Amino acid sequence: MEFNKITAAEAAALIQNGDTIGLSGFTPAGVPKCIPAAIAEKAEAEHAAGNPFKISIFTGASTGQSCDGALSNAQAIDFRAPYTTNGDFRKRVNQNELRYSDLNLSNMATQIRQGYLGEVTWAILEACAIEKVGQKARIYLTAAGGISPTVARLAKNGIFVEINAFHSTKSIGIHDVYEIEDHPFRKPINICKASDRIGKPYVEVDADRILGVLECNIPDEARSFKDPDPITSQIGQNVADFLLYNLKAGLIPSSFLNLQSGVGSGANAVLGALGQCPEVPNFNIYTEVLQDAPVGLMKQGRVLSASTCSLTVTNECLLDIYDNIDFFKDKLVLRPSEISNCPEVIARLGVCALNTAIECDLYGHVNSTKICGTKMMNGIGGSADFAANAYLSIFTCGSTTKGGAISSIVPFASHIDHTNHYIDAVITEYGVADLRHKSDMQKAEALINVAHPDYQPMLRDYLKYAEKKGGHTHHELSAAFAMHDTFLRKGDMRLTDLAEYIK
């Protein structure tokens, strides 16, 4: 190896209070694990000595416990963006112990280049290999694209590379690294089908900017997926039925649509159920995360090709991809997040966006990030990138959570991430609320019909009260959050007495 070898502790020693690190990866996939953990240890030592030590972190999306978790627990984070799902980080954010900016993932690399978020001091990338070609270094990423090319190019002090032997060098070639030009010199993104490639299979930088390379063999901090249950299976069937209705009615092309699916067990189960429906044609995927279910569908021939930013899969699934790379190499493309989530490409390809809601209100506004409007659950991720630009935008959710104590259909969303202008349908286990070509009051009736039966009478009563106020949309503001308020006070929305709130 022609590059300087370094330990994680030696790299961490160079990082100072107030620095900003840019990381590879997108979800726990492809995130460096050694140096962030060593930075957390340094922070604990500095704090014990009475010295200030906090850094800012730019990522593609969420990371794993060795990064977001360890750094949060070490109180080492001053500012972080964008998306995250880590429980320890979530706790610190909700206690206002650090600054967090929840950005659309398509915007992250652009905002770094524009300087809105401040300069990048260091870049830390995970790779399966690195080589020197002349005066250039070629960094072959692992299981995700993220913001790697941008932070590697802009890191003021240099780049550290973790060569992780857990990721097979057989995967070299599945990445398509392309960085969008700055305004006003942007060129069209020349992707016309999910499998198109427009960039290089590596991140290329000046070789002298590689300050150190360390070797490790650490599995991705992958999350497991819950098995499909009757609710997620029924939601999946309802999605399939809705798409088939649109197909037979000529509302979507006979060649079908590229599919996008959000992250999590529910999304994984829905896409898996969709793939098992024999009437749904074979399809392509253009998405930000690829999970276990669609990988299995690729092997079955149901998914013809998949473009993604991240292999957000179990480690067993990831190793299976590496073992069968000859099959996957021409069918699987990993891109930077500004390409996987690019509004221009999403709109061009005709994507059916399948995302998950925390709650949806009677007029079709969706909350996908905050519990009762205040407690962050997860960031917005790429759901807005896809929902606002999709050919068909669908949000799914179980009709209730917490054993029925919380209704997912509410009078007024306690926080709004996606307005009803961009949402075509909301689907629960009770059916499909097709919101297209409906007035707001018609949307309300359709959404009540897919609410849990325990909550349908309450929602209709709310509309009766609200109707007296008139207006294009009916709201009784004194009662709009009655269900949320009851849950916070009594632990169960079903105990709501709307009469207590009507003024």
C-alpha cells in the first residue's frame, strides 16, 4: 500500500474542538466505524480533563452506534445534519443537548458546496480498496454512496480512509460516482432508466490529500427486519390492488412504474408483499435505500434492476450480494444521495413513491418525523424528495400504534412534513384513500374510511363540530389537537371527549 498507515487513535488525535467531519455512508451502510468511535473516546478524555471538545458532523443519512450513538453519548456533537435514526442521538436531540438540522437528503451535498453549513475540516470514508494512479487516489466505496465525493473534495485538512475487509472487493464496479455541478452551471442529469450509469466506479481525489489509511474487518451495524405481520401484509396487498387498479384503468403506463420505498421493517414488508403479487408486472427500482425484500425479488426476477444510494440490508443479505456479484453487477447501481434523490431524475423516470407516515390528518397532510409534534422520531430523509416529484405518491401506515392507543388518522397533523399537494393516496390495512381529484372535504371522508373503526366515529364527530366554522377546510381549532392532548394526558386517544374542547 502506497499510503500512510494510521491508527484510529492517531487520526482522532488530529481532530480538534470545533472541527467538522464529513462521513461516507447512508444509513449504517458504508459508514466508517473506527475513527468516529476513537473521536468519542477522545471527547470523553478531554471532558474528563476539563477541556471543551465538540465537533460537527455531515453525513449522507443516518449512521450506526459507533458513530451517532458513541458520539452522542460522549457529548461530542455540536451540530449534525441531515437524517438520523439512532436512539441515543434521538434522546440527545429531544433533550436539546445538541443542534440538529433536518434536511431533504437531495440538498445535503449542495448545501455543503454552497457553504451554508460551514466548511468541512476532515473527510472520513469507508472503502473496500484504494489505489494510487499517477497523482490521483481512487477510493472504492463499500455499501453506500452518500455525500462521499463532495466531502472528499472539500475537506480542508484532508481525508482518512478505513479499508474494511468485511466488504468484498468483488463489489468494485457497482458504484456510479457523479457530483452535480454548482449553480448556475448545472447540466442535465443524463439518467433515463434506473440502470443507467453516468459517472465513475470510485471517488477520485489528489493522492497527497490522503492523510492516513487504516485497515479493519468490521461488519456493518445493520438493523434486522421484523417479519411481515397481518397488518403490513394487508397494507402490501392494498398497495398492490391500488396499483393494479391504476394499471387496468390506464392511469399508469402499461410498462409499469419505477418503485421507490422508504426505510424500515414496514416499508420492507410492503415492497415484499407487492413483489409477491403475481398480477403486478416485473418492475425496476429507483430509490434511496435497498432493503432485504427487493434484493430477494431481484433474485426471483421480479425486480429487473435497482438504483439506490445504500444497501440498507442485513449483513447476511449483503454477503449474499457479494457472493453472487456476477448476477447483481449489471442490475445494481449505487449512487451518491444527490443523484439517488435528485428531483429531476425522479420526475423524469416516473417513480411510484412508497413512504411511511407517522400520522396523516383529515385533509391529507402527513407527519413523518415527530411524535405529537415535538419529539423527533427520525429525520425526513428522502421522503419529500420522492413525494414531491413522483408520478404517483403513496404514504402507508398502520391505522393505529401503541396497541390502538394512537390513531394514525387525526383531525390535524401535529407536525407537517408533506402537504396534501404532493400526496395521491394514503393506504392503511383498512383500505385506500385515493386523494386525487377530490376536494378537501372529500379527502376527509376518504381518510376517515381507512382509519381504525374505533376512531371513525370520533373523526366524524370532529368534522360535524368543525363544519359549523365553515371555510374551504373545516377546523375547530380548539379541538384540532384534542386526540393528541388526550394521549399526552391519559395515554390513549380513545378516551377523547371532543365536547370538552369545543368552544
